Amino acid sequence: MSRARIWWEIGIVLALGLGQSAVYAVVQLAYRLTDETPLGDQTATLNPSRSDREFFDLIYQLLSIGFGIVPVLLVCYLLWQPRTPHLADLGLDGTRPGRDIGRGALLLLAIGIPGLGLYLLGRTLGWFVAVDPAGLDAHWWTVPILLLSAARASIQEEFVVLGYLFARLRQLGWGPWPIIVATSLLRATYHLYQGPGAFIGNFAMGLLFGWLFARTGRLLPFLVAHFLIDATVFVGYPWAAATWPSLFGLPG
């Protein structure tokens, strides 16, 4: 495959998902910074309700999650190999799942605790908007949908940012650290809608994930870690908001 074709392919894949999110996040940050309301008094809702009618809200949530993983299906199709393991270029070979899951759980601690500390500091300094991870009304399906949303975010981001981009940028002759820095910048940019603090935190997370992925070439630990981090935040938000309303709750 020619270099020009690879670049076109990368551009199309990103335009269908995370690249599009990055562009919108930059515009959202500009909007927030030029708004009369101080950044620290603004709110970002990650999983908003999509209808005031419960049945249709559920349908919209499922459709959003389903269409959100279409770019993942695309990169799997593009990197699929006839021989087994079919998705080896993405870092998935089906071996050592227990060890990979365990490493993902350890990454939860390595990322989650410092990330919480950065958010608390950022809220105090006005670097973060107030993030409402669970804007859904309370229904019987709320927790399952939040867990599916965490899975979608994990699959979409890690398949594309780590698996796909590492594979294609290597084909273009990039070295490990240029790839790690570039993918970390992308990861940080599509979180800018949460404020400058989110850029710093996600850039640091991207550097750690990228460095470890470059060393191991195994995607599953990062899928597990990302899912556990988001699931903890999405489902644990009501408790956190009640315990620390000034930091986790919605601004008054």
C-alpha cells in the first residue's frame, strides 16, 4: 500500500470517529473559554438523556453505542489477516487473557487514582468544567447502559488510537516515540471539551498507554483498564456527587 493511500485511510478512519470528536472538542473549548460563565462553573454531561420518553431514550442510547463502534469494525476489516491470529496487527491474539486482564486491573490503579487527584485539583483551580458522567434519569436499564457506554469508549478509543494508528504509522516508518506522542496528542485533544486539565491528564495517560503498548504489543490490558476506569466513573458518580458536591456535583 502506498504512503498516500495509508494517509488517506487514516484520515477517513479518524473523520468517522475520534478525529471528528477532536475537532468538535477544540471548538467546544473555544466556546467555553469565550463564554461569560467561568470555565469552572460550566458542566459537561458525558451520558445525557436523549429523550423524555423512557422507551425512546433507551433506543437512542443503544443506537448511539452501536454506531459508535462502527469505526472499530472498519479498522478490524482493514487490518484483518487471513491467517490466525486474524487481528494480530491490532495487538489481539487470543492468548494469555487472564494475565492481560490482571494487567488491565493494575492499570486502573495506576491511572485512576492520579486521574482523580488531577480532576480534584483542576476543579479547584478552574481547569476542568464540572463533569457529569451519568446524566441519565434513573431507570432499570441505566446502569447496564452506562456499562455499555464505558465498553464503547474503551473499544473505540483503544482499537483506533493504540491498535490501528500504531500499526499504520509503523508502516509509514515512524519510530515508537513519535507514534506515542502523536497518539497521546490525539487522545488529549478529543477530551478538550472538559477543559485544559483534561488535556493534561489524557496526554499523560496516552504517554503511559502508548509506551506500554509499544513494549508489549498487547491491546487487551488497555481495553480492560479503560473500561474499568470509565465504568467506575460512570456508575460511581452519584455516590461521589453526594459525598463531594462542590467538586463532583453540578454547579449551583
